[in-house]
Amino acid sequence: MAWALGTGEGSRAVGIDVDAAVVASARRHLAATGTWDADVVRRPQDTKLEAFVGDALHPDGPAIGLPAGSVDAINLGLAVSSETALEDLAPLAQLLRTGGLLAAPICSPKGEQPSNLPKGKCAGLFEIFQKSDDGSLQRAPGDPDIPTKFIVALKPGETTGGSQGAPPLPESASLRGKR
């Protein structure tokens, strides 16, 4: 819901999770009449908030009604390695409209991970990206680089996470989305 507030009138925000129970819970919450405290915020008009079951890093956009360039905001709920972030986020960039926002936890390099982190988690920064006119993702202006510890995304064939890490993304990191 924060994305609808941030992107404004007529926006569309989606959630994708592999767990059908989590998606069902999110849908109930989004449909509930008391979700928005009218004394505090006003829900922007014509906003569309949705949750889908699927692979968050490789969503089948057309199958879940998300054609390329149709999404205003994506909040990724799992961390990606800074070494593979550009590759990992590419399928999501395709879904975003030009100017759309993507928030993602990016793991710090492996050598910078705290030794006490449990397997499957990493320390890093929660970063905000914006899709530019050329289809690339750029760090959003004023991105606050929020320190975080997050669950790490597993790649196909992996059976366990572990503290991930790789060289950090440069400020000018570019991500090409297919147009």
C-alpha cells in the first residue's frame, strides 16, 4: 500500500510470492475495508493493488496479467547478490513502466557479511531503482541506502542460502530491460 501512496493516482502496485497462503493473506488485507486509516491517509484514486503466486525473480507477466511496461512499482521481498543483481532484476525491470520504481535488498560483498548471520540471510542495503526511458534501471535520486538484513533468493538448483555477497553495485549501475 505504501507504493500506491508513493506512486499516486491511477497507479498499479503488485506483489509476487511463491507461497499461496501468503498471497491469499495479502489479498484479504488489500480487500479489507479497514486497511486504510482514513483519518491518516487518503487512498489515491484509481489505484490497483494486487498479489500473485509466482517466482518473484522470474515472473510470468502475461500469465498473471502483467504485460511488459504495465507496473508502477515493485517491492522485492528477498535479497539478491550485488554480483548478480543486474541479471536477477532484469525480468522485473521488463514489467515496469518507464519511471516505475523497484525496491530491492542488495547483499553486501561476501567478505563484509557479519559472521553471526544465519544461513539464508545477508546484510546489505535496501535500494530504490527507477526505470529510465531507455529501459535501464538506475538508482533513484535520493535513494537512502537503508541498511538491512534479508532472506537471500535461491537460484534454480540451489538448496540452501547462506550469507551471500559480491562487489557492490556502482552508483551508475545500469540494468537493461527488454522493450
